[in-house]
Amino acid sequence: MKIGCIGTGAMGGAIMRAVCKKYDVKQIKVTDKNTEMGKAFAKETGAVFVENNTDVLDCDYVFLAVKPQFLDDVFAEISGNIPKSTVVISMAAGIKLEKLENWDPKARFVRMMPNVCAQIGQAMTAITYKDNITEAEAKNVEEILSCAGKVEFVLEKLMDCVTAVSGSGPAFVFMFIEALADAAVRCGMPRKQAYTYAAQTVYGSAGMVLEGGKLPAELKDMVSSPAGTTIEGIATLEENGFRSAVIKAVTAACNRSIQLGK
């Protein structure tokens, strides 16, 4: 299986680093408008660097790891040159399958939305596609992306929500970890130790939600003893609109994703 990627920046690079660890790097081609970055990626991973976007189109699966505003330029080069046997996988936020098909009506596309956690193999990635993608091809796409974390199919109408929750969500979580650590420092804990305690607490809590079989509300109640420290903190979070702020942030990110797709 030959795999190609146009773009080796933060997200494309993270996905392809994971792919390079599982698949034959001699069968993996990458390219980047920033030639130095692309060559550095190839040197690091062993993948093959090629100069032009069209040079990756002989691959079975080609990732478009470029920002939405650069897709016009990319398709100006590759449109009409994509073989029918090639599946193009776009990770451009907000860009619908219909719009991708407008750039190249003869090409076949899978739309994906990963997140930055792909850098440590813990991504939450959503994929969506039409019935011109075969069951075997869809399975291969899932297998490729599983190198970087968990993969699920969703209906395309949910992709803007996915972008907001799992795409933007890590930034919100990082802010919470930073705030939790700041609070620990305020209460007397050294900064380095505070980051460890805050990050491990979030990591472990997420694991309990994913593996414990209980709802977050149930787990919260387990920790909240009557008249204890936790319920006091929860009351303060509620007084300051914690949950409302999170809901508004995700809604704003979702709306922005919708705007990007227009």
C-alpha cells in the first residue's frame, strides 16, 4: 500500500510520523511547499520526499494536510491528475466533501478531522465519506489513521461539531490544566510539580470516563462527599459559569468551522 501526504506541518506531520512507524517508509511519499521542512521530515522518518504535489498522486491513499485557505492552490496543481484508483483524504477544517468534489469532480474523497493528540498516538479522529469509497478502502483508511489513535466514522453533518469538540478541544483542556496548575502554585506547590499533578489528574479522569463504563456525572458524584472540599469547589465553578463557558466555547468553534466551509 502506497501512502502520500501533501503537507508536513503540525497535523500532517503528526499523522504521518505515526504512519511511518507502522508502514514501509519506502512506500510513503511526502511533499511540502516549504521544501526544507519536507526534506527534514523525510530525513527524520525515512519517508521519500518529492518536489511536486503531483508526484504523490500515484499513491493509493493521499492525505491533504493543508489549511483550507491553501486548497485552491493545491487543486490548481493536482486537479485532473488524480487517478480513479487513488483515495484523497482531506483534513482541512470545515471543507465539505461536496466542495472538494467541485475542485475535482472525478476524484474520490474521504474527509477527516484529527486532533493534535496524534503527536503521542492518542488522537480522536473522525472520518466521513460517500458511497464511491469501497468498504475495503474505508477499512484501509481507518487502519492507516489508527496508527495515530482512535478512529470513528460519523455522518458529515456532525463534522463541524467534531472540529469543535475534538479538534479545538485539546486547547481548551490545556487551558484547564494550566489553570489547575496555577491554582496549585497559588496554594504552595512548586510549578513543575503542579503541572504534573494537574496533567496526570486530567489524564486519569479521562481514562475513567473511557474505560470505567460510568457517566461523567456519576464519577463526579463519587468524588463529591457531603459538605466536603470537592462539592465546595464545584459550587464555585458553577457560580463562575464554568460549564456555560465551555458550552459557549465549543459552540463558537463549531460556528467558525461552518463559516470556514462556506
